[in-house]
Amino acid sequence: QVQLVESGGGLVQAGDSLRLSCAASGRTFSSYTMGWFRQAPGKELEFVTSTSWNGRTTYYANSVTGRFTISRDNAKNTLYLQMNSLKPEDTAVYYCAAARSPWGTSTTKVEDFASWGQGTQVTVSS
């Protein structure tokens, strides 16, 4: 099992930027697809973005394409989410997640992820 701890959330204004970090410990971080999901109040968990173990394959939700960038530093066991041009509708708790199985390609399905962080709140005011 891998332990994940997110950080970097906060309260910002529309148009601002934030960078979230997810520090991983436990099993070999570099072997696993990693992803970011979010959950807004009263809504279901939503896929945001994911990256394969080697960073070569990434997926983004349509709602964040062109504004958010996922990256990973395998030497530091850390996953990042750079969020630019934030909108009020980006307000949510953001979770990082590690895939259930090592290697393989990236995925957008929540059921393919087995380890989750505690989440970090991002609030975007208009």
C-alpha cells in the first residue's frame, strides 16, 4: 500500500493559479499510474487528470484541458497538479490517487485506483 499526502490547496480568486503536490511513500511510486480526482459539495467524485508511470501518457478531463497540467518527479516520489486560470467551478476537494497495479498505461477510471490521499481543499472565488 502507498501512502499519499496532498498539499497546496487554498482560497484563490478566479484567474489565479495553484500548484498541488502529492507526496508518496510506501510502495514504489515510480511504477504506478497516478491521478488527480476532485469532489465538489453535493457532487460525485470526478476524474481530473492522470499520468502513466513514466509520464508518457496523460489524460485530462475536458473541463480542465489547457488549464491544468499533471507532472511527476519519480526521484522525489511526488505528483503535481499545476492549475492555471482557475474558475469558481473548480472549487472542490482534490485527491491524488495511485493505481491498483504497477506499470500499464494511464487510466481515467476511479476503480483502477486503489490508494487515495486525504484530500486538499481548493476554493475559487468569483
